[in-house]
Amino acid sequence: MLEERIEKKIWLITDTHFGHKNIIKYCGRPNNFEKLISKNLFKSVKWNDILIHLGDVALGDRQFAHNKYIKPLQCKKWLLLGNHDTESISWYLENGWDFVAESFTAVYFGKRILFSHKPMPNGDYDINVHGHFHNNSQEYWEPDLKSYLGKKHLLLSIESQDYNPITLKDFLSQNSIN
């Protein structure tokens, strides 16, 4: 009997902001953005995949959001803390995450990639994959963060992805890295 080979994928998502009703106004999200994100996650991400969330999971009732949207996901879940992720690392580990950090660096597709919520200063990496800015115009970005942005920095915006996660491979290909 031949075993079916299942490819493990690395998925990216960021700034889900579950429970944050004002994000509808701030980023032009549809009223049902939480349902869209959840449906797209469950449709795309499989049990043997890794989901890297680049931060800002939820605001307001974080426990409810994690019980409804994070815990039921049957994959490895890695969280990079965003500016709105204010619970302790232990809290996140107890509420569905397998790995929690401020940032991490790993080599994928021959590139040293730094994953973080906000863009990081130039350093010992080839690419910095980050979220934080959403689909907002650069005029609204924090000046201290804008000051060192360059070709190494790749912004992932959930709004620009139609509220879908994206594989790391596809994200890098879309940005002509790979």
C-alpha cells in the first residue's frame, strides 16, 4: 500500500484584529471580516501545516476570540506578538499557540528571513516579513519605523490578501523573492 505524501505548508497571516470593531472604519474592512478570515483559515490551513501569525490577533475579549478562532485550528500555530497582543506569553501558549515570540529568524528557500510584527532595523537577515501597517497609506506609518524601511522589508497586509492566509512560498514569489 502506497502512503499518500502530504506536503507541509507554511502559511502567513497578520493583523486579524478579532473583536476590534473600529478596524472596520480604520481599514475599510467589511462588517463580516471575522467570519471571512475564519472561513479562509479553515479552508486553507491543514492539520500538518504551520501558521505564522505576525501579530495583533485580537482586541477586546481575547479569550472569546482565541476559543472561537485560534484553538479550533488543527495546525501548528506560531505567534509573533504585535502591539495589541498584551497578554503574557504563558497566556498565549495556554490559549492555542505552540510558539510565541517577539520575532524569529529562519532560513527558508535559501533566504534568511526575519519574521516580526513591526518592521525591524536592517540587520543580519535577507528579508523581514512583517505586518502592522495594514492597507494604510505610508503617510500614517510611524516615522521611526518608516526611517529604515527598504528592499529587505516585505509588508503583509490581510486586507490586500482579501482576508486570506498566504503561503510563505507564494508571498515570496509575489514579491519576486525566490
